[in-house]
Amino acid sequence: MKSNQKLLYKARTQGIIKFMLGIYLLTFSVGTITFYLREELTQQNFRFFTKTSLLYLIFCFLLYWAIKSQKLILKEDHLILTIFGWNRYKISIYEIEKCEFGKLNGEIVIHITLNKKIKCAFPYYPFQKAWEEISYTIKEKNKSIQIHL
């Protein structure tokens, strides 16, 4: 990496929208069939069900936007995670002690332990392909890092 150069890694989100829409269609279909089988499928019930199911779509859109807005920025001496354009973590590469897989609420994350024994959890899946390059670059800069990926 050259001086003042920064590498930008964007979150990959290919399957997220398809998965969320699939769940929505399944839930909407089962709900409609349940109303029909219970003979409660009136126009008013269906309209209410449709309006409340739109809340799910809004939530999915916000979640997708949050994932899509994540960026990992690798500068000369810092690793930065941004979400919605705000810095969540800004870590000096020279303070990193260990980089390893971990779990947080059942989700696989990358735990980065700093010299001060502070652990930071970085998302793994949206940046799955980028972590190999990031870990190689970090190891190049700071030879004392223990990387277990």
C-alpha cells in the first residue's frame, strides 16, 4: 500500500433482498390462506393485514440500507468501519494484537483485540472476500499481530 492510499471495501448484499422478499411472500401467502380457511377473509381484514405487512417491508428496507452502507476503509495506519457514513470503529493498525473469528449474538464476526485488551467486533459475511486481503495487509504492516482467520 502506497503512502496516503486508502482501500475501500463495500458490503456485498446480493442475496439479502431476495431472501427478505421470499420470507415476505411466504408470510403474506400463509396469512392470506389462514384468513381464507378460517373464513375471516373480509376486505377490511385483508386491507389491515396488507398495511401491517408493509411494516415488515419498511423494516427490511432499513436493515438492507444499514448493511449496504457499511464500508471498511483501510488507510496507511488505520482500519475504519463506517455505517450510515459514521465511523463505528477507527483502529490504529499498530495497536492490533489479535484478529480472529468470533460469535456475537449467533453471527460470525471478526474480533479484533487491541493492546488495551479492548475487543472490537467487525462484520464478517458482508466483507467475506475482503478479509483475506485486509488481514494480509495488516500483517504486512504490523508483524506482531496474531491472525486466526
